[in-house]
Amino acid sequence: MERREEQPGAAGAGAAPALDFTVENVEKALHQLYYDPNIENKNLAQKWLMQAQVSPQAWHFSWQLLQPDKVPEIQYFGASALHIKISRYWSDIPTDQYESLKAQLFTQITRFASGSKIVLTRLCVALASLALSMMPDAWPCAVADMVRLFQAEDSPVDGQGRCMALLELLTVLPEEFQTSRLPQYRKSLVRASLAVECGAVFPLLEQLLQQPSSPSCVRQKVLKCFSSWVQLEVPLQDCEALIQAAFSALQDSELFDSSVEAIVNAISQPDAQRYVNTLLKLIPLVLGLQDQLRQAVQSGDMETSHGICRIAVALGENHSRALLDQVEHWQSFLALVNMIMFCTGIPGHFPVNETTSSLTLTFWYTLQDDILSFEAEKQAVYQQVYRPVYFQLVDVLLHKAQFPSDEEYGFWSSDEKEQFRIYRVDISDTLMYVYEMLGAELLSNLYDKLGRLLTSSEEPYSWQHTEALLYGFQSIAETIDVNYSDVVPGLIGLIPRISISNVQLADTVMFTIGALSEWLADHPVMINSVLPLVLHALGNPELSISSVSTLKKICRECKYDLPPYAANIVAVSQDVLMKQIHKTSQCMWLMQALGFLLSALQVEEILKNLHSLISPYIQQLEKLAEEIVVVVLQQVFQLIQKVLSKWLNDAQVVEAVCAIFEKSVKTLLDDFAPMVPQLCEMLGRMYSTIPQASALDLTRQLVHIFAHEPAHFPPIEALFLLVTSVTLTLFQQGPRDHPDIVDSFMQLLAQALKRKPDLFLCERLDVKAVFHCAVLALKFPEAPTVKASCGFFTELLPRCGEVEPVGKVVQEDGRVLLIAVLEAIGGQASRSLMDCFADILFALNKHCFSLLSVWIKEALQSPGFPSARLSPEQKDTFSQQILRERVNKRRVKEMVKEFTLLCRGLHGTDYTADY
């Protein structure tokens, strides 16, 4: 307990100064902080002032710093010190001082009602903190008392000044509650008390907002106050009158932004979906904004169109399920959907001429999810209504994805071009998702449009339109199996007809061909239609990435059908390599492409082609040259086994042997097949004697190349089970000294799931033990190990439905994984790894939604978990955001990065600048 003379009510009562925290010294330190040019002196002053604010003497000097003769900077520090003392050291204040402290704060707020606004706000925050600490027992009607006191006619302050001070106080009260350090049990009591007290606030706000005589500054403050209170999850039906008044205020340009914020916050409350009747009343209000929206678009008023779009999307995105359930109102909801469609297709190029359309993309995911979640009969009805809407959406998105003219694009900044690239990726993700609803008809639709565009002589050719249609096709083909699509042959036939006079179009043509490389492997007769285009593009440095990556895909997928073209491919590749057209990374890709190509040829052909390549590129082609050596590898296998029998305990020898075979496997690929059983047996003996990461990496290569072949599965399964058993034993003994082994083991497990999930069906595999070892690996300090473990889980979780042992262990122990992920996000893992943990959350949400929705709420209810810095509201918001986002992985990553900053106390600081 502080000494009596240092208590708040005794300010100015002759308190004996302790240490150096006197009024005079505080003022000197503030002067130094604001005006001293020496940065070191500023830092020292700031550190000293922070100590002063939390000292017992702060009760004494704070009031004196608020005197009228002080400048606002000094007064502000005094008000801030009072807030800190009240909010952090409430328990030090005797109960008989409460009323005195309250009265002094009211007096100061009244005085500053016509003074400095920043000081007024800080004093209001201090009084709000005091009210929250006293509610509900010591001050049961705090809000009503505030309203009554500031409405008193005998105040020396004019009516508008009192009104603005009261509104400021009422605005900061819910904000202070959201960030307060109240214990959980107290927070629940205070929240309930505030919910009752809003009955004293809303009638006042309605009166001020609807009063014609209210000045614009007052009405704006009313809207901000309303916006603050609705975030306390006030029942939506209690907000109806204020929401309607806020809609009316949208016509006033000065009130527009505040009105939008208030409406969006009110609509977006998690609890709002319970009040369907109110939501239905909001639809006509939103639809009533369409004329204002169109006028804003026509006049180029981006702020207004952006704000109205936010309102429409907030209603549609947050409540599509609840509104779809009201079948009798389907037409009004469809009208809202069409309004959002207008926002999606708003004229102009994002982000230069418009910034609105990107707001709508998540809505389309949500609407589709909700439609597809209905029972069959209801789903069929809504499919009939909304399939045409989604076909229209595809047209709109492809129009929005179009590049501007070359001249216009040349004036864009690099930042604008990057934002446009990301926007197109979001459109690509949306198109891929829409395919789930529209199916093969979508591909036919795109193909028909492209065909008409390339064969029509009626309208002028537009490379932008062509590129966008191809981009849409590529977006789907990259992730959907189009091997059985009946339009792909036609598309392959159309591609050579495209007049490629533009880099962006050429890039998309290349990426589209690359996306169809697996289809070409099944239809080799069509390779000759597109390969010349790819080889021609190799010579253009502006197409470096797209052309080389496409050639690599073709050489990998179609290598057994490429011998007729090999000489031409090698000649063109050698030419561009000699001319140094490509950067080092693309040259390496090109070498890999040639490696795939040559591995399918006869030895004589290999040597012939190598001879033409090897002279100028001896170092880069070293791996390819070893092909000549590995022809006799089988003959020396027995010799290697003899060496190993003598040196099996020598880690360096084992690593060297693994390196030899890893190069051989990578180079020979399927031609290595006859040696698979021998190598599996040898690897098992090596790893059982001395576990090494190199042996696991080689096992991973074997799984990748041969596990899907029935003839090779038994030896690979036996090896997989053996190395897993040995590694699990290593985990029991303590794996911390072997992060490289754990890293490689996690990569092996991920590869097994990706290439041959059947490996996890074996009864001898302890899937539960593997799961828990991977959870343990998430907590390693080594970033590569953590990344590998995250990669394992992102491969494991999608297999919950198809691999029964995986589904069982996730159902039983998935909660442990979630806890580990939340601990990592809460501060136990490097911030650079947050994207990896976000991937796990995304996978959990996508494949285990019902389980995650229970686990995450239970986990985040624990006080102080995953960080003591978080309020329950922040945790609730995070869990709701995560559970709502099952489609857009990039948004989940943004949510996790935001949440980890809150957990670490870095949100809003300079430390976030590099991330």
C-alpha cells in the first residue's frame, strides 16, 4: 500500500517527494524529450518518464501537471499518468478514496471540455478505467450517472462542449473495456453491466443523430460512439433505430466514413445472425444505396463506392447462410447478391482506378460454401438460382483480370503492378473454387469464348481478352485434373493460332501449356502443336521463368515421348545457354529439364547429346555426366556392400555411400528400378546401425520415385517401417541432439503421404506415435525442422477421410496439435515461421472443421493462453476469423501474423516493419 500522503485524494496536500519524481523534474524531462536534439538524451528522458508514471509520486504530480498554466504536452503526460495508475494499480487505492478520485476526474473533464482535445480524451480514458474497476458493485449505474452529470444545466461549460465531452467519454468506455486487464470473472460481470447500461446510451445517441439542430461534429461523434458500443455485442435488434439513422447519414459527405464504420461494425457482430428479422429489414436499406453507389462510380468517387461496398459485403458475407435459410425472401437476397456483383465488376483497373472489387471475393467463397452445405433438395433449388450468377461472376472476374493497355501499364508503379499481380492470384483462387460448383461446363464456357475470340472477324482482336481467358483456364488446370476434359484437345489446337505480340500474353500461354503437361503425356500426338512455341520462347529473356519452367514440366511428364524432338530441344537449349539469356536459377531449371529428357534416351544418344553440351558447361553438367558412371553401378554394388560390411559404423562412409546412390537415383529415375530391393535392404542395415539424415533422404527419393509401382512397394514399405521404428526409438531416447534426422524424417513422412498414403495403412505402423513425434518436432528451435514438421501435418490432415488410421489419430489427438500450433503462434516459435503454422490451421479448418471449432474455443478459454497479453475478445475474434476462412490461405496467414504480433506485444510497433 502506498503512503497515505501519496494517495489520489491527497494531491496537493503537501506530499513529501520521494526519489527524483517531482513536478519540476518531470517537466524538465518532458522538455528534454520533446526539444533536446540529442537522441540519447531523448531516450534517457523517455525511460525516466516511464518510471515516473508508475511511481507512487505519480498520484501527486499528475494533478499539478494538469493545471491551466501548463502546456498541453505536460497536461497530457499528467492525464496519461493518472490512467496508468488507475488501470494498473487499482488495488493500491483505498475504497474511501474512490468517490474523491471520481469527483476530481469529473471536474478535470468538465474543465478540459473546452480545452485541449488530446488531454480531454486521456482524462476520459482514465475515468472509463475507474468506472470499469468500480462496476457493478461500487458504481452500479456508472454510465447513467455520466449522462446525468454532463446534462446538468448548472455546468459552466456550454451545451455543445458538455455534449462532446460526454460523447468522448462514452466512446472510450467500450474501447477501454476491450483492452482492460480485468480478470476474466470481473470482465464477464462488467460486460453484463455494460449491456444493461446501453439502455442509457442508445436513446441519447438516437436523439442527437436525428435532431436537425445537431451540428455535424456532434453527429459524427455520435456515430463513432455507436460504433464503439456495438463491438460489445449489443443485440442487433436493439440497434435498429441507430442503424437506420446511420443509413440516412450516409447522404452527408462529412458523416459518410463514420456511418460506414458504424453500420459495418453493427452488421458484423458474431451474434447478429440470431436476429434474422432485423437482418431482413437491413436488406432494403442496403439496396437503397444502389443509386448513390452508381453515381459514385460514374463520378470516380472511390471512397464512397468503397464504403457502400463494405456495407453490402458485410451483410452478405457474415449472414449469407441465415438469409438463404429465409427461402420466402430469396428474391431480395438475390438482389443483394447482384449488388455485390456490381461491386465486383466495378469499372477500372485495380488498384489504380478502383480499390473496391477485391473486397467482394471472400463473399463468393462464403455464398458457395453455404449453398453447397444445404440438404440435396434445397441445394438443387439454389443451384438453379445461383449457377447463372456464378457464370456471370466468371465473366466479371476475367474482365477484371485483364491487363490495361501497354501504354497505361507503362505508367504504373512497381507497387501497383505487384498489387495487381496479387489481385490476379486472388481471382485465380476464386475461379479454381468456383469450378467446384460449375464443373466441366465452366471449362466448356471458357473454351467457347476463346474459340469465338480467335476465329471471329467481327470485332477487333484484344490480346488482353485472350490472355484473361487463358489465365482462367490455367487457374483451373493447375489444380484440377483436366485429363478427362473433352475441351483440352480443342484448346491445344487453338493455342498456336494465338497472335503473341505481348509479354504478358506470352507468359500466360507458356504457363497454360505447363499446366497441361500431364495431359500431353497422355496425348503425345499433340506435343508437336505446342513444343515449338515453348522452344521459341526460350530465346526471350522476358519469358525466362515461364518458358523454362514449362519446358521442364514437359520434359519431366512427357520424357518417353520426346526422343523425336530431343535433338531440337538440346540445340535450342545449348544456344540460349551460350548466349547467357537466363539467370543462374533458370539455367539450373533448364539443366534439370535436359536431365529428364536425356534419361529417357539410349546410352549412345545420351553420349552424343552430352558431347555437344559438355564442353562449355562441364561444371553445370557434372551430374548428367555421371550417367555414364552409373551404367556400371549395378556391377560394383557388391563391392560397395563389402566396403560397408567393414565400415558400417563409420558415419562418413555411410554418408558417402548414400550420396552416391542419391545421385544415381535422381539421374536414372525409373531405370534404377532393378536395384531397388538391394538398396532398400542395404539402407535398412545402414540406418539400423547408425541413424543418419542422409539415409532418410535417400529413402525419401525411393518413396517418391518407386512407391507407386506395385512391384516395388513391398521392399519400400519394409524399409519405411524399419526407419520409422528406429526413429521412434530415437525419439524415446531424446531427439534434441539430432535435429537433422528429425527434419529428414518429417520430410520422409510428408513424401509418403503425398506419394503413397497406403504406407500409413500398415498395421505395423504406429501412426499415433508418429503423430506425437511430429508435434514434438514443432517445438524444436531449428527452423528447418519446424518447417518440415509443419509440412508433414499439411500433408497428413487432408488424408483424414481417406486413410482410416490418420483420421482416427487426428480425432483422438488433434487437440494436442492445435495446442502446439497456438503455443508457437503465441510466442514460442520464430515469427518467420508463422506462415508454416498458418498452413496447419488452414488444413485443420478445411479438413477437420467440426473438431477444430470445438478445440479452438476450448483452448483459447484458458486464461493467459497462448499469451498473457491477449484479451478474451481478441482471442474470440481470432477463433471466429480462422473458422470463417476455409478457402483463402493467404488471408489465414495474414490473420496469424496479426495475432502473433498481439501475442508478443508487438502490434503497432516498429518491430513489425520487416515482416
